[in-house]
Amino acid sequence: MKDLTQCVVNPSVATEGFDSLSVPVHRGSTIVFANAEGYATRGDRGHTGYTYGLYGTPTTRTLEAKLTALENGAWTFLLPSGQAANSFAVLPFLQAGDRMLIADTSYPPMRDFANRDLVGFGIEVDYYDPTSVADLERRIDGRTKVVWCESPGSTTMEVQDMPAIAAVAHRHGALVGCDNTWATPLNFKPLDHGADLATEALTKYISGHSDLLMGSITVRNEALIAPIRSALGRYGIGVSPDDASLVLRGMETLGVRMRQASDGAMALAERLAGHPLVAEVLYPPLPASPGHAVWKRDFLGASGVFSVVFTPAATPHVSPALDTLRTFAIGASWGGTRSLMAPMPVRRNRTARPWAGEDLILRISVGLEDPSDLHDDLTAFLDDIAARTAGAQAA
């Protein structure tokens, strides 16, 4: 073997005995085969075999297997973002002439995808009240192929009765998908409550450090594997093994991070619930929060994300008061180590269940900072809103 060839061809190095606690990063697009027959029959390897880097490496398969076990599913697919996971959880099961029903409080990009792309494909889209199984029953029909859930709902935190929704959907022959990003599979397992597909924005809690984008789809049974795998291949959807390794690393601390975030969120939510400038705190673990009973029945815990509705007088002053923050950061997304605040308009994203409260809602994601620093920051924030509100009323 000449020098130039030796530069290209890698020697065979024994790996036996090198048992690292961390998952190795396997980078690769081309998979080589031992012989011509192996290459010719590579399609026979199925979804568990290795044929090309797009369809999985040992690194991504490890993450898929961990998620599958947590979700109590049959298989998991990884995608470049949480929204990509939502889109490809439904695309393979819809065609022109079909209908899809979506919870009215779903993630706004999911609405946009449905209203623009699905409608453009000749698929009829309708929205149902996530708190009313009767409304779902009224809207569903034999052309409905997918019922989409998100529980709790985006920003306004409505908790859905998943077993009842699944019973209605399955009676009409429809699949049930659920965006489970708020709870993660540690705190809610949609597939155990009747869903057929569960998606996660791994970008958030599961990766946990606000430094990557990734999503997942976990299916309840093997019949759902081939349609999704084929669609991902046709669209060329895959993920970086380097990013997958970061998700695997972050996942190891998911339990302790979720516990810290949940405890911190409850403390802040209880404090805000009694503040005179606050009209309502939307956080399912609070007994006064809508959907608390269903949350207590079905969920195993909570995340650190909740929303605050301020009084009409205080609402115009919430956004400018964000400039007082020193520990909280102002930013979209959530689920990382840093605590975040983000003002969210909701009215424009509601049709089946119109939002009657103030249009601007403050979403808070509690991270891992010292609770006293968060409380001090919240005090300064609320004091600034109070001063601005008093000044406006005096004028």
C-alpha cells in the first residue's frame, strides 16, 4: 500500500476493552459493506440497520433508544428542530382531501404550517377547543386523519384530557399526535394516555443548555415507523451526531434540572398569584389554575414554564419594565439553565376558543440560578411596573 493510499485508508483498530461512560460521536455519511451482496441487499436491513448516515449512526441511535424508552414507544426519529418534528409527525399521514383537527392553543408555528402548507396541499384544517371533548366530537368526521394536541397549551397552559380525546379520535379512525415539550417524558407520557405520536423539542429541556436545535418523534407502534422514515428520507431530513451527543450529555442531568426549575417556578408563581397587578397566573400545578385537576390526574410533575396575565392597567407597562431585569434574560424559547421572560401576544392565534383576557401575556421560564437572585429581580421588575402604572393613572 503506497503512502497516498495509506493516508486515505484507515487501519482497523481494536475497540474491545474501551468501554467509555460517554457515548462516542460517530460521524459518517457513507457506510461501507463487507461485500457486493451486502450492498445489494442493504434495503433488507430495515429501520434498525445502518445503510447511510442520513438514516442514523450509533450516536443518533443511542439518543433515539433513550427517548423511546422514556416515552414507552416503539421507535424514535430525530429531526433538526421541534417544529420539524411536529410537521413530520403529521405529513406522512395526510393527503389531499383529508382533514386535520388542531388544538386551538397549539404552538403558533404549527398553526402557520397547517394554514399555509397543509392547506396548500389540499388538506382541510380546523381548530378545536382543547378543553372541550364535546367540541372535538362536533368537528371530527370520517375524513379526519389526525387530531393534534399540545398539553399544556402554548402560553395559555390549557391541559387536555388526552384519554378522552384519543377515544374520540380513534373511534373515527384518526391518529392522535401530541407536542409534549412542556412536560418532557419525565412528567407526562402521551403514548400511555392514548396518543399515537409524541413530539419533543429537544432544543429545550432535554438538551438543556440553549445551544442547539433538535426535535424528536416517538411512535406508539411499528406500523407508524415506515411512513415517517420514508418521508424523512425523501425530504433529506437528518441530524448532526455532534448535536446528538450534546443532547445525550444534557439528558443525563434532565431530572435534577427539571426538579430545580419546577420548584423555582412554583415559588415564583405562588408569589405572583397574590400580587395586586396580576390578574391570573397560568401554571397547572397551582390549584387555582385552569386544568389543575386533569394535570394532577395524568401528569407526574411540572416544568419551570408558566405564564402571567397582568391587570388591564398594568399590561401596557410590562414590556418596558423588562429592561430592569438583571438575572432573568429576555428571550424566546425556554428550558435552559438561564431564566427567561418573554411577552407573548395570543389573541391572533386563537379561533375556536377566543382569548378574552389581556392580549399580552408574560411567559416565564425558571432556570437554575439562586432563587434569591430571581426573587430580587422579580421584585425590581414588579416595582417598575407598579411605578409606571401609578404614573399613568396619575396623568
